[in-house]
Amino acid sequence: MGFFPYFVAAWLFVIGLWGVISSRNLVRTVLCLVVVQASTYLVLLGIGYRAGAKAPIVADIPTTSRLVDPVVQVLVLTDIVIEATVAALLLALVVQAHKRFGSVNPDDLRPLRD
Amino acid sequence: MTHISALPVLVPFLAGPLLVAVGQFAPRWFNDSLAAAAAIASAGLCALLAVHAAGHPFPYWMGGWTPRYGTTIGISLSIDLLGAGLATFSALLVCAALLYALRYFDAIEGLFHALMLLFMAGMVGFCLTGDLFNLVVFFELMSAAAYALTAYKVEERGPLQGAINFAITNSVGGYAMFIGVGLLYARTGALNMAQIGAALDGHHADWLVIVAMVLLFGGFLTKAAAVPLHFWLADAHAVAPIPVCVLFSGVMVELGVYAVARLYWQLFAGSLAAHEVGVRAVFVGLGVATALLGGVMCFLQRHVKRLLAFSTISHVGMFICGVALLTGKGIAGVGTYVVGHGLTKAALFMCAGVLLHRFATIDEYDLRGRGREVPLVGVMMAVGGLLLAALPPFTTFMGKSLLEESSSAVGYNWLIAVYIFGSAITGGAVLRVVGRVFFAWGPAQGPRPAKARMAREETSEQRAPRTQTPPMMLIVPGALLVGALGLGLLPGAVPGIDRFAAQFVQHRAYAAWVLHGAHIHPPILPASHISADDYGYSILSTLGALGAAGLGLFGRRLRRALPRAIAVPGASVADVLHGLHSGHIGDYITWWTAGVSLVGGVCLIVLR
């Protein structure tokens, strides 16, 4: 695997940020944010990966088996929970914004223009 | 004693969901009392931990998973006086905000209280944790609660936009932090901060460690609103309910600076020891940019909540400078200043809340002269303005003096000018508001009249007629101001912070007490005395604030008399600055990317 997952992660991070920057639709903005977050999963899982190793479920395999690192998998699970919370909250805000502004284009959201 | 360590987090964390479950069926007094009881209990527990940590700092290992031979297995809370003190301060501000909210909203459900308690659990855990990943998780917990609280008035347009900008910017910062944590775990195989620090020691910081540091600092400085990652802050503050603004400005933003200090000293201080000069230069630069831009933007506002928000940015810039000096005294100065500033700013937001509650607008020109109905608020705002300007000999002055001493000690004398400018212009902006609102001084028509609309309430938070201000809304800010005046004058308070800050910056001692259970006592220091120069600087900043306020109120003719060669570029710079704060999330993330890339690039060049 080598550096491959990290290249993909860097690509996802950058392309996701570009998506957030260039979106004309807030739903797309939130989805691009999820793409940025996907890069963190890849980084974490890539760090724990070991070639030829088994999933870290130690109940029914010999204790000498090679396992992938379970710690990063736990981190990713936490990360996914956070992502779900933030994405759900943001999408709810976007729905509400659509009701109030009649638009989900960030160009049309003007009340806070300084 | 140490077994209560997790309770200050657990109590609000359990009480919050309980309120969601029963809040809509229970009478209001029940919700209020349950929330207040949980908040007060948590504050008391934090204070107990702080007292215990004053003897010697101690780790608490969840589930009894203590380290074996200096290797961590479990997850720790690593409690030292600065962390526990900051947790106590956050918890007390939550109590004050809840008390203030008793009469601030007419229609209120259990949800508001529940979110406040979750927010509190996040902040307290953030201060106490000794685990890098938990630090990030507590960051996300408090952030998620904060996004929802910003959009609490979900039927209005401003809060929606403010919360969306806040949530997206801070989430991007959070993801950068996740990658930073991953990279450090890959290098060291550890998540405990002491263990990571010990593993990094003795090795030169290579590109991987520097990239991890920049990503982590980038995330926390997004929360701390360092320029150019600061755009979300003014938007969120302008629209969030007042009790929420109190917590945002009073302590949440400062927690970002705390995390940067904690990470530098506990993780990177060993491996970057040879590069202190470089680290100092980069982050002092960032702090100065933040202090200056925040100050100028503060003075350009007519929306009082936005004005206070930019004033927070300016002060955070000074805090970043103080931490970036990389000295114990700098940390002591920031600690003192954070308490003084937090109490003052909380009180000022509460005063703004009284005006908003009564007159349904928070525009400086709309309010001209109307403040005479509530003279006490005028007195409190004037005191607050003077405290922001670091009037001697109160708490903010003590903090600023320590910062000045520590700047001179490392050869950054010129920073004193930045501190004076930041204090004077932010204090001056508040005093200008006092003059206009409570004395009807200055012209009635302001620049950018379209901005007044943004400052008016769309729907009222309060349904009853507003001819009266509930006493609680005056008592709470009054009490906070008394604290801001008095705390720094308590004998032993500032020397105490000095000693514990000196302990905070002992990189190796931290590993000793966390990993090996050593009893480390804070060093005995000669009491730092405040020199006549410091009084001079602060008198200068106070006079500067009065001058700036006078200029803002009566200076229109003077400004007209300026030669065109100065006036025209000045006005266009102001226009450009206003234009940058466009409220557009795409612009904000562009600035975020540019800022983090720039700092990262500079660090990779300077620190290798």
C-alpha cells in the first residue's frame, strides 16, 4: 500500500475544500464537507493497515495472528459519529435556510455581509 | 479524592440528555433548577480539583488502566492547576449565563438548557483531558453544541447564516486536527499527550511532525479566531443569543489558545527546543495580525454585538502573542488576562443584552440617547470599556503587565505598542458606544446606514412588553464586573498564577507526573513586581481609549479636515476590510486554506 492511501486522502481533502469554496448550493457544500472528512478516515485506516493482517477481532483466532491496529479503527468510528452529527445538523440548518431565504445559494445569504 | 475527576464532565453530560427527555413535560422552574444544579455542581467539582491540583498535579486513569513502566494503556485526565482553573472559570461562566437566561427568554424549553450543559461538558472535558484524541473529541462536542446554540433562534435569517458559517469553518478545522492526531499516532504509537511528548523528545522534528503540528494548531486557532481563520466569529457572535455570546467570547475562543499552549509545551517543546526563535517569530506574527485587524474592525462596527466580537478577536491576538513568547511568564500573563477579559466581555455582552431586550435593536445609532432609561447599564459598560483598555490596577492590567514584562524579556519590546493599540482601540470603541447611547453625544446619523437593519430583531425573544429590565439581568453582569475589578487585586492571585504557569512550561516534569505518578510541586519564584513603566503603558492605553472614543464621537469635522491624501486611502482600506467579511462561506474557506497553507509553508522552511 505504501503512500497510496495518503495520496488519495490528500486529494480528497483538497478537492473537498475546493468543493466547499466553489459550491453554489449549500447542500453540495455540506456534501463536500463530508468528502473532506472522508480523507481523515483514509489517513487513520492507512496508518493502522498491515499487509496480510486480519481484522482485530481476537475472540476466535490464534493470539499469534497478525492484526491491523484496532486503535485507529476506534478513532474512525468516533470520527464517523461526529460526521453524522455535524452533517445532520448542517443539513437541518440548510433546510431551514431554504424556508427563510427561499434559496440555498450562499451568494443569496446576505444578512451578515459586513 | 482523585476519583471525582471525571464527575465535572459527567454531571452536565448526563443532565443534558435528561433535560431533553423530560424538559418538554416538566414545568419551567424544574428545567431551570435542574440545569442550574448540574452547572453549579460541576463548577464546585472543578474547584475541588483545582484545589487538589494546587498541591501537586495528578493524572486520573479511566477504569484504573494505569501506565505500566511508563507506557500508557488507558485514557487519562491530566489535571494541573491551569487546566482545572480554566475548567472552573468556564463552569462559573456557564452558571452566570444560565442565571442571566432565567429572565432573558420568555419562551424557553428544556432544549436550550440541555445544549448549554452539553457545551459545558465539552469545555470542562477539554480543559481536563490528558489524551490528544479526547481533546479533539471534546472540541467537537463543544463545537456541535455551539453550532446548535448559535442557530437557537432558528426562525430568523441571521442566526441560520451565522451557524452555517460557524459550523463549516470549525468542522474543517476539526478535520485538519484529526489528520494531525493520526500523523502523530503513526510516528509515536501513542495518544496520551505525555507519552507523545516523551516519544518525540530527543528527535529532531522532521516534516511529518511539523505538518502534524500545523494541522493541529490550525484547527485550534480556527476556534481561537486567529486571522485569517477568524471570519466565523463575528458572524456567530452577531446572531447568537446573548447568554451564548457570553460563553463564546468569555471562554470558548480562549480555549483554542489554551489548547495551542498545552500542545506546544506537552508535545513539541522537546523536539522543537532548537527552534524556539522560529516558532516565536511565526506565531507572534500571527498574533499581531489578529490583534491589529481585530482592533481596527472593532472600531469600524456600529452593530454593538459585532463590535464586541471583533474586540474579542483583538484580545485573542494578544493572547496568541503571549503564548507564542514561549515563556512561563507569558502563560501567566495570558492566564490572568483571560480571566479579566472573560469576565469583562461577558458583562459587556450582558449589558448589550439589556439594550437588545429593551429596545429590540443593537445598532449604536438607533440607540442614540435611549440608554438614559437604563443608566446603570451605562455605568457598567463604561467600567467594562475602561477594563478592556487595561485601566490600572485591575485584573486586565495585571495580565497586560505580565505580557509586557515577558515580551521585553525575550527582546520583543515592540510588542508593547501592539498591546497598547489593541487595548486602547477596543476600549475606545466601547466607550464611544457608551457616549452615544447613554449621553446622546456625537452625530445621529452614522456611516453605512443599511447596517442598522441587521442589528434589529426580526422576531422578539421576549413576548411581554419591555418597559422593565428584570433585576437578574443587571445583577449578573454587575457581579462579573466586580470579579473583573477585584480578582487581580487579591493578594497571592497573580503570584500564584505565575508559579503554576512556570510549572505548566516544564515539558519533562509533565511526563514525570502523568506517566510515572511523580509528585511535582510548583517552583518557588521571586514575586514578579509590576514596574512603573507598566503603569505608564496602561495609563497610555486608557488615555488612548478615551481619545479614540472622543474621535469616534466628535471627530467627524476633524476627519473632514484631513488632507485627501490620507482620508481617501483610509476610507478605501475600511471598505476593503468590510468587503473581506462578506458572510460568504466559500470566501471564508478560501482564507482558511490560504492561511493554514501559508503558516504551514513558513513553518516547514523555518523549523527544519
